[in-house]
Amino acid sequence: MSDEFKTDPTITAALLRMHFHDCFVGGCDGSILINSTDSTTERVGPNLSVRGFNLIDKIKATLEAQCPSNVSCADIIAIATRDSVALAGGPSYNIPTGRRDGLKTNGDGVFDLIGPTASVAAFLKFFGDKLLNTFDAVALLGAHTVGVGSCDLFKDRLTNFNGTEQPDPSMDSGLVSNLTTICAASANPSTGLDRSTPLTFDNAFFGQIRLKRGVLQLDQRLATDEATSSVVAQYAADNDLFKRQFAIAMVKLGAVGVFTGEDGEIRTNCWAFNDN
């Protein structure tokens, strides 16, 4: 894991996104990894930009060579994500293992994932449906401290917000200018969601959105909505608090919809169900 991080420090954001999108679609069962030709797949819609699959396959192959059929792909995602967060400066936390891999995928469920223009109320309900409270939800969105967004996700905020032909008034004018330049630079540009320390897992993201420097609309709304603004302020003021709550929330997230015992399976290859 450390070698991968040294080569590509953005792998932290990639694995966090993979873990979140796996757990929020049918539970933390490794179903996002399935890509076999004889089954449906969750690698559609918002998940087309998920990456890190080759790393999971590499880890799985190494484990299968040493202790075959003992470690699930779902556990690999959870552990690799935890380790990558720590390598980026975030918390290292103990997580229960013993997850088993699911036996089906849910491609349609991918389109129910929360989007970057969602309201705070919809965001909190989405997380609340998984028994994650407001402190958990805001902490988990704090993963955007190492996240990246394509210009397609926010370009309307720069020039024609809600059809006004003006930038989003909730966005800092300097950020508007900066992002406009970035988005004009190439055919498919992207940029860090934390404008301060985009490769370091810290609480800088929360300070940025309090200064109207949130790239995504939902991120910015967290700083001003009465349901979340005080939590954002607490995390912005206390890096240790954010990291502690993030670790708590990740353990809770990693327990959503898991298969254990005799349920599910331990796949031989993460990208395909076993032949039973």
C-alpha cells in the first residue's frame, strides 16, 4: 500500500470513493468490484469514474497466494482504504473484519447515490437511512479534503448559476476566477476539492467551505445550513476532533449491510462471482 501511495497519492481519494460507493449501494459487500461479462455491474453512471480496481486485484492475488479463500474482497476494500487514509495523514483506526462478499450487484442502485447538487436535508436523510448521524455524515463528507471533482460537476456555478448568467453568489469570487481558468485548460479537467491541502488528510476542507471556497454546491451548503453549520465550525476549529469522528464514522459505515458467517462468499477473483 505504501508503494502505491508513493507513486500515486491520489489513491486515497480513489479508495475512499470506492468504499463509500460500495457500502451505499447494497452494503459493504464488494459488489462494486464485479465486472464479469455474465453478470450485471455497478460500474455504471457515477461509478464510471471510480478507480483503484487494479490495486484491489493486486492485493487479492497476493493474499490468495498466501492464504487462499480467507480474506474477502469487501475486507480488502475496507482495510486498503483505512491504510491509505493513514498514509495521507489521516487517522489509523481499528476496523472489524470478517465481511464476506455479496452474491449480486445492483446497477440501478448506483443512480440513487447522493449527488453534488443535493440539498443538505437530502444528504442527511441519505446518510441517516444507513444509521449515520449528522456528525458522522459531515465527517465522512470531509473525505473531500483529498477528493477531486471534474468541472462538469460544478461549471454551472461559475458562469450561469440557476440560469442567472452570473456565478453562484455563495462562491468566493477568487475561487470562481481560479476554477474558470482550470476548467478552460483542457477537454476534461478536474481539480482538488480542498483548495488548501488537496493531498493531505486534514480539516482544511472545513475551513475552506466556511470561507465560501467550496467547489461543489453540497460542500458549500454544509457551511451555511443550520443543520450542519455548527458541526462544520467544530471540525474546522479542531483537526483532532475531525479525525476522531471520521474514524468513528468509517467504522460505522464499514458495518452497513455486511455479510458474515455462512452468508455470501469469499471470492477467488474480486471482479467475478465464484463458480458454485
